[in-house]
Amino acid sequence: MPSDPVELTKQIKAASDIVAVVGSYLAVRPAGNVFKALCPFHNDSRPSLDIDPKRQRYKCWACGAHGDSFNFVMHMEKVGFTEARAILAQRAGIKLDEQQSPQDHHRSHLREVMRWAQALYQDALLEQPEGEPARKYLGGRKLSGKTVRDFGLGYASLTGDWLVKHAAADRVPNELLVEVGLIAARDQSRGFYDRFRDRVMFPIHDVRSQAIAFGGRIMPDSPYATRAPKYYNSAETPLFSKSDVLYGLDLARHAGAAAGFLAVVEGYTDVMMAHQCGVPQVVATMGTALNARHVSQLRRYVPKVVLVYDADAGGYTGVDRALEIFVSQDVELAVATLPDGLDPCDLLVTPGGVEVFKKTLASAVDALDFKLNRLLEKDGAGSVDGTRRVVDEVLGVMAAAPAMPSQAAQVKQELIVTRLAHRLGLRQETVWARLGELRREHEQRQKLEAQKAGPAAAQPPQTRRGGSQGGAAPKSDPHYFMAATLVRLLIAEPGLVAVAADAGVTPDEVAHTGIRRILAEMFDAWRAGQVPDLDVLRERLADRPDLFESLVTQAEVGRQLEEREKKLQGVIADFKRIRAEVASKAIKAELQGARSEEQEIELLRRLQQAHKTAG
């Protein structure tokens, strides 16, 4: 393994083919010399993402997202460069042995604790006598041994300090177990106790199949059953947020991409039984309603989501909440209603249940039609008031939805209005007019609520990016353009750094702090005998991922520039001109305080020379 981190990064990059990396997250297809996929970084309705195996880069021609394998993993996994590199290194079978940032180092420790706990729980279920009741319970639910192992199920002992004692024996710090929500401190500093007791443990994994939390199902005959919740999930931790995670997504995403949809159910065992029965494109929420962040994750892998609900009032309420989200999302939403109010697990274990479940998913009804059918059953469309109530309820969802800037989302809105008008026998102009009224009413309510909350709530927070020091935007400064052009030229053709340095250009002349840092790292790398390309600068800017992200964009712009060396000479001339102008101002200031004729003559001579340089 290379000891140089730059060489190690290059080795990992060389072993991480961009098509294979993107293909592990998205469905890709060949298109001439490149591959194409739906871009996961915006609501893409057509394959806008190009994956270039020759250049080992990706680029979306709609939203502009671009980069290499590291950038793609960073954006998909929502991690920094160090963790993205670790992911790709593990994938390529390359061992890492390097210093991590304090944050990454701590998260690594938390993940190690979760792996340790999962192994301990799993051993208790599969190998220990105390896990026998849990094994019988899972057998009674018709879950096979393979399924139990594939999903990593375990058992938490009835004993209140079982995990605490194992932690002491294995020297696992209690503070880390507290942080990941597995144990808690007793009152008055009397030690610690296990948060999960006498429960079947369901590990909750991220998309890389790493345990980040647990869900626990109380044993039916447990002494805690009457005074504890049936299901109990980990609390929010640095690794886990239930509003971001979908159970089983790590195992379902590829099957969903192949099937063209992912089905969302409500329970852990529903997901497991579906996978066991050959329907692996199934995931579940963490006991919360489906939200926009869930939808964003699902959209990365599939263009369609099927919500699976019991035929009861609670299910219909869930459909209404989901429809509010999907109105403003470029994702197809359908609803599958299970027969006789059965949950998926119960249905799948009945004779013929697998085929019924598959047919239910295949015949899922468009969510808007589903809602319209329900409303028409309830209010009917035979009366003026009934029609008005149906129109207002559907349009009310659209009015409250976030703005839809994309063309595809606007087309979706028009299709909804067209369909609504057709179903109810109304003119489209009438429906559009009513939608406008409801939107204005919604905006007025929001303004009133903001006023009640106070002025701070009504004003959006302001942010600064790119090292701006406040005041005028840096892009309005001609010096900024000059320095930014220099960066684009040098990162597109790193060999030009030597030309700029020989011409006397120095980073200290640049006022913009972000660009000055980038140029300083370029020049330092060149002096150290390195090629100041993106791979080298990624390491040097590890503490400023925002600057490196900007640099990747500048590299794309720079590659489009022709005659880069000629353009560089122009930038060098600009640097000399500005340097001379600064010198002229300083000389003029000295002239005002000249104390002798000789000093004044010398200053005038220097001023003339500065003018020649600037000219």
C-alpha cells in the first residue's frame, strides 16, 4: 500500500471504474461512447446523467452535477471525502491505514460499536440457549433461517445489564454505547442499563449495509410486554435519523431499479417476508409517515413508488399525506390496497398469497385517481356542493405543495388539472382559476403565521459561500475574475503553474481568501515536485471540501477554454498591471510627503517606471 496519501488516492481512483460505481447506485445503460442514467441530484424525467468511462467522470446536462467517483459517492452517501475514499477503498479491496479527521474518526468508532452490538445480538439469537424463545417466535412468523441471517436479526437478553456487562468484558466504552442509544445511565450515577431488553433485534442499515440503529420487537410473553411499547427504535444519533432512513433499502434498491419501482410498506417483517418470497423491491419507513427526504432517496433508484396500505382509515390518511409530497415531486406515485385488511406478511404466508401480493403491486392505482375515487364515493359529483368539495380537496393539496420550478413538475401539474377537469366535467380555466385562489389563500395564511411568529421567522437566513468577506459580491470585482480565470487555466492544465510562478505571479496578490488558498496549494504542490492536479489538491484541501467542490467546477470550465497558454499570458499581464497600479498609488502617497528635491526626483522616476509597467 502506498505511504503517500496522494498515491493512495490515485490507486483507489484507478480501481474505482466510474461506470461500476454509478451502476452500484443507479440503473445505467450504454449510449454510444458513454453510459446514461437518471440523475439522482434533481428530479430527472429523462436520463440526463452521462457517465464517461474514458474520462472517468460523470456530468448531468440538466442540473450541472459533475465529478469523478469520489464526488459521486460523497453526494450519494452524504459524506466527506475521507469517508467516500474509505467506501471506495473497501469496495476495491484496498486497505487503508491513515489518519482521519476527528469527526470521521469518531463516526468510525460509532460504526464499530454498532457492528460489535449486531454481532453480539445475532450470536444470542442463533447460538445461545437464551435465544430459543426468539427463534421459535421468528419460526412462527414463517421467517426462514436464511432470511434471519440475511437481515442480521438478533436477540436482546431479558437481563437489564446484559449488554453493559459484555461491553465491560470487551472494553467497549460506555459513552459510545450511550451515544448510539444502546444503553443509558441510571439515576444518581449508579451505573448503566440496557435500553433493549427481551426483544428481537432488527438491525437498521444504511445503503451500504452498515448497521446504524436497531428496532426491537418485544417478545409476546415478556414480563415487560404490558408496560413497554411493542416496537422500540433507536433514538436519533449521529448515525441515524428515522426521517431519513428506509428499512431494507440496501437490499431492495437494485431489485427496485430492475423492476422499475419500489414498494413502501409499514413493518420490518413485511419487508423481510417480501424478500423471502421473491419480491425484493420492498422497503419500510421507520414508524413515521413518508416524507420528502424519503421520496428523494427513493427517486435515486426508481421513477415510481408504490405505497402499500391496509384498507382502513389510517391507510387512507397516509395516502393523503404522501400525495401532498408527490404533487411537487417528479416521481410517479401509485397506491396498492391489500385485500381484507391483511398486512403484507400475513398475506404472503397464506396459500397463493405471493401471487396475490405481486398482482396487487402490479395493479396499483395512480394516487390521484385513488384519491378522486375515494372522494367521489364519499361526496359524489352529482351535486354542485359535492363537486366543489372534491375540487377544493384535491386543489388544496396542490396549493399547499412547494413551488415546482422544473419543467417536468410543471407538466405534471398541468396533467393533474386536466385530469381533474375531465373527471368532474369542468372547464380547465375554471379549475386553474380556483387553484390560483387557493394558492393566494394559502400564501396569506403563511404570511399571517409568520407575522405571529415574529420578524425573525419571516426573514430567511443569509449565508456566505466561497470565502466572501461580505459587502459586494466577489464576482462583481474585476480582480476576482482575473484570479478565477487563473485558477481555471492552471487546474485545466497543471503544467502552466510553472509558467505562472516563473512570471512572478504569487497567491499573496489575490484578495479573495478562497482563491488565494487554492492558488497557494497549487504553487506549494509544484514546489514540492508534485503535479498540482485534482487528485493532489483533493488531499491538500481536505479541510475545505467547499473549495475543492468549487475547484472541480472550475476544472470543467477550464477544459472548455482554448489556447490556454495564450490566455495565461494575458492574465499574467493583468497581474503585472495591477501590481504596477498598486505601486503607483503608493509612490503618489510618498510624493505628498517628500522631504527633499532628491527624494522627489527619485519617486517621480519610480512612478514613471510603474506607469511603463502598467501600460
